[in-house]
Amino acid sequence: MSKHSARRHHLGLGIGYMLAATVFLAAADSLGKWLTTGYPIVQVAWIRSLFGMALIGGFALATGRGAQLFTARPGWHLFRSVLSTYMILCIFYGLKHITLAEFTALVFSAPFMIALISPRFLGEHVPAQAWLAIAIGFAGVLLIARPVPGHFHLAHLTTLTLAASVAVISASGRILSTTETALALNFYLYPFNVLASAYWALGAWVPPSGRDWLLFAALGITATAAVGVFIQALRHARPAAIAPFDYVRLIWICLLGYFIWAEIPPPLTWAGIALIAVSGIYLVSHGSTLPELGTEAAEDESPRSRLR
């Protein structure tokens, strides 16, 4: 049986893993939003990065894969780590200031950004019909962000730059996946933030309660577990076959936003979410690049099979 046939045979398992990843990601975003109401954003981002680095590094050492953290391309990893620091800060800034549904929908504009940079940076052709989907998606972005008084917030803009940063991280991950292990690609996203943000995080430190330390731990675990489960999904099915199921995350996000924060998106926001979801599903299910790191590494059975 060929490699691709084996993946099709496990399509149901791949879909199951992807749906589990949506639950973990929705939980991580909700925990992040909750924690930013009582703690400085830089502190939440710093603790998140510290947990992420510790969990991935600990996993590598505990499973005898410490050698996979070795890299011969430190310059690339430094660039990705600096960009990751900006991304993590944008994540928590967006979660703090706009609704969960708006934040998640804007992050889902990442496939549009990737399609825009693919021709130049990855040498990949974007079909003509994909440009129409991209235009429709950005129309949805405008409906959600709506630069009008009383609605638009700087967090809408930073979340869009977050989506653009995801595109760059994704493109660089695809380039590096030919020589770097998946563990290295993910581990080195965090060190710069842990070192560079420590001064501001500790300077603005608000001592967490025992309960909140558990929430911080849960944030690190759910965000990291989401990536691990996502990788398993890619090992059992083609990315284009399972990526559309990532949009199920919008359901969990809307439910959590409603029951925890009483967030009810207005009709224009729902329309924007629908446009982004439809156009995004079209892009990822018709051969467009996925907004994830090192997809190729996750698809094979080599040591590069990766562990957000």
C-alpha cells in the first residue's frame, strides 16, 4: 500500500485528531483571555513561552530525542523566535480586547496571507480562482474589523498582523523542514521571548494565586497539546482533507464566548465570519498552503515528525 493510500485509509482517525485539536485550541484561547483580565499581557506571554519551551524540551529529553533539538541554522531560528515573540504578544493582546469569535475569525485569515506570499517566497502557483476566494475572505475581514467609531480596536489590526506573521512563520517552517527536526522548529520559537521579556514580565509581576498557577499550566498544556494532536492528524490524513475541520473551532469559540463572557457577535460580524470560513475552507481544500509550521515534516514517519 502506498504512503498516500495509507493516509486515506486513516482519514477518519485524522479527522478525529483534528477535531480534538480544535477543542484544545479553543480551550487555550479561552484560558488566555481569562488570564489577561487579571495579569499583564507581557506576564501571560512570558509564562506561556516558558511552559511551551519546558514542555517541548522535557518531551524531547524524556523520550530520548534530545539530539533532535540540535540545529545548524541558528540564524533562522533566531528570526523565527523574534517573530514568535511578537505573535504571542499579539495573541494575548487580541484575546484581551476583542471577542473570542472576532479574534479567531481574523486569525483564520492566515491562509489568505500565505497564498499572497507563496508565489514570491515559496515559488508556488496560486490558481486564478483562489484570488477570488482571497478577495471574499478579506471582505469578511473588513466586516469583522469595521473601522468605524465604537467598534474598531487596535486589537483588530494587531490580530491581522498576527495572521500575517503566521504566514511568514509557516513559509520559513516549510523551508527549514528539509533540514530541521520538528522538535527544533517548535522549541526554538520560545527562547527569545523567555529571555527578552523576562525583565518586563518580572517588573510588572502580579503574583498568581494557586488556582491561577493551575490555569497558567493548563494554558501551556492545552496550547502545546493542540499542536501534538494536530501533528497526529497530519500523519493519518492529507492536510487538504482535514484542514477544513479546523473551522469547527469557531463553534467552540462562539459557545465559550457566549457562556463565559456573554459575547454575542452582531449580524455583520457573523457575515464576516461566514465569508472568512467559506473562503478559507475553499483555499485549504483546493491545494493551497496550510497555515501551519513544517507540514512536510509532520506528514512523514521520519524523526522530523513534530511536536505550538
